[in-house]
Amino acid sequence: MSEIKNLKPQCIWKNFYALTQVPRPSGHLEKVQQFLLDFAKDAGVEAFKDPAGNIVMRKAATKGMENRKTVIMQAHMDMVPQKSKDSKHNFETDPIETYVDGDWVKAKDTTLGADDGLGIAAIMAVMEAKDLKHGNIEALCTRDEETGMYGANELPAGELDGDILLNLDSETEGEMIIGSAGGIDITAELDYKEVDTDNEDIAVKVNIKGLRGGHSGLEIAEGRANANKLMVRFVREAISGFEARLASWDGGNMRNAIPFEADVVLTLPKENKEALKELVGDYEQLFNDEYKGIEKNIEFSIEDVETPKTEVPVEIQDNLIDAIYACHNGVIRNIPSIPEIVETSSNLAIINIGNNKASIKILARSSSESMKDYIATTLESCFNMAGMKVTLSGGYQGWDPNTDSEIIKVMENIYKDMFKSEPSVKVCHAGLECSIILSKYPNLDIVSFGPTLLSPHTTKERANIPSVPNFWDLLVKTLEQIPVKK
């Protein structure tokens, strides 16, 4: 609802509201690209779309600030398109329905898009402001960060002139991120020929839902349940104990989101249906017991469906189930020198099986290049043994911390003066575009910060209202105190 336009600071919230009215799911950014170009024209600042599909804006220094280092403010345009099972929302055409719930801004049955819409909104607020003090500013609004960091990866060298990069894609106010994990996508695929279903068999759809899901970098250490990993335990027993056969599997839909729901269609002799229904109830109780204190209400259900004409061949089915069962999911280890931070993890994100094809997608992360190679090879080996073709893609290095960062020292002092407390300067396990941009512009001094968001990449995504003024004030004061060019 438009009530979020009246929140403070209004300069950010009115722009964020405007963004919620523009469809911008990953892979479909034409509308938001044009929206930002039109915005820049109205604001009187230079803007263009680069060959990578990023939107770049430039704003001249205010009088007396021409001698300051040039700042690049950076955020990504796209949002993760997650919605509840019953939602009719179309991310390519419909606006996000927002509402205020106490100290939080939320969305109705969808992701909110505050990741990274609030970063883009802050860029817009700076670009249109007439009363701020700052040196020369560039804005880099990147394309398709959530699906592969394509805008950062394809960013042309020599396009930007900045000395300092302020990444506005962190999600805890009071934290300043100076390093992040690298990542790589692992995709396992197999084409097969389906076989006819036994004429006497019936079919059921088994669904697991109600899981928290979440960001596979920020929340992987919380031990949240993965819908695909829970489902495979049930499916394996259904096959071995109840003569079930796998017809299809649909679990997860985003590579960087912990899957919170999965469906499988199984065929089986009709005389085993009631026993299988009891098994569903047993597993629902088991999963809720196992995840008590982490997950609130895991729902496991079964319903009769029309029997499909074909199903997965037995040998293929068994190999796939074994590989999914064996596939590592979750944290591998923490950083030895910083034991409170996850170093290496993997997320069994998406499984699609049916119609003569199996596809499994995993995002592995690590702040260690050797451990990233290790987990990628581990997963590759797992699915190779199932006869699948495995492709590694979208790899990006971690962002190594610069403990001598000039901008961090400036911002630490600003934060202490403004809020009378110490900021938390740290590295994080989430993947940020900083490492990719740094590989193209190695002399940049970089820090990432932002307001507080919870449960990004899920329908429970929410933005903390009281954190936004602090984020904005810190950004404004930082622009005022950018160091002089040497």
C-alpha cells in the first residue's frame, strides 16, 4: 500500500514504493531499466544503459567538493521472484503489494524486493537531492545479480571513474562488510526415456511446505530445513518399502534460496496407498521433531492425482535418488581464523525431474578458492556417479578484506560519532558483486552496508523501518566526508 511512501526518511521510501510498482524479477528488467533512465532524466543527471544491461548514472560534485575522490554507489536492480503457493501474483506484470506491520515493511504473499530495492532507492534519493554535499558520484545499478551476477560479470572495463565503491546490498544495519564469499553454480542434467506406467497402479502427489527457506548465504548456518533433502528421505523409503515409482519431482525455484517447498508424483500399487499415507504422517512428525526450534510448522501432505502415462525408469530413478540423498547440503566448515563465519557451504536449490529430463541445480559458496574447488568437485563427482552431465558455471572469487581501507576508517569514525557505538566490521558468507567489480577495477576501495532486512529470498522478507534512517544518515555523512584526492 502507498502508506510506505510516508515513512521516514521519505526520500528513500517514496522511491522504494515507486520501485515496487515496476516489475523487476531477475531476467525481466526491461521495465525497471527504462524506469531508471526516465528517473535520471527527470532528476537532471546523466544516465545510460551499458552493454551489460546495467544502468549507470553520474552526478557532478556540489560546489567546493570538486577535489574529493569519486564515489560509486552500487546496488542491483533485480529481485528474487518468490511467492506463496496460493498466490496469483505475476512478477512480470504485477506490482508488489506492500504493507506496514509494526516496525517492518512486508509484502503480501511475495518477496518484498527490499533486496536490493532499498539500495536502488537510496541511489535515487542521492541522485535527485538538491541539498546534499558530495564530490563526483557515479551510480551503478547492476543487472541480474540474483541469478548469476551477470551485470557485474559483463561490466565493461574502463566504464567507471570512481575511487571508492559503496555497495548498498548488505542486510544488517550497523555492519560494514569488507569481504565476502565466492561462489559457483553446479548443474547436473540427464536425458532419459520414460517408460509406461503399470496399468494397475494409482498415483499420488506428495507435498512438503511450511519451511522457512531463506538466503542460502546469509541463513545457511541456521540449519534451516531444505525441502529437497527432506523429500528424498521419504521418497527413498516409499520406493524401497511400498513399491512406489517416481513420475516427477519439482522442488525449489531459485539457486540462491533455500528451497521451502517440494512436490513429487509417485505411482504405486493401489493396495499400498493407505500405508503410504501413514508414512507421510510419520515423516511429518519426524521432521517437525528433528527441526523443533528452527522450523515452526513443517507440513507434509498427500493427495490422489490422475495416474501419469509414463514414469522414470527404475535404474535412472534409483541413481537419481541415491545422488540426491548423497548430495551435500549446508555448511561444510567455518573460516578457521574467524570461526564465527561460514567459509564453505552448498545449497541443493532446484530439482526438476519429469518429461524425459532430470535437472539439479546447486549453488556452492566459499571464501577459500581451494575449498570452493573442493566442494564443486565433490558435487560434480556425486552426480557423475549417477550418470549425469555436470556443468560448472558462473564462478566468481571471494572478496578479500582490505584491513587498511581508508573508507572503512572514515565510516567507522562517522558511525561512532553519530550513534555512540562501534559498528561491526566483518566478512560475510553471502556473495556480493564487490569481488567481481574489484577484479575489473582493482584499485577501488570498497565497503558494503545497508539497512536491516530479514528472510530475503522468501515470502517472509521484511525491511526494518527504524534501521533505514540510520542507513541513510550514514550514507549522507559518508558522502560529505569522502577523502580528498591525493
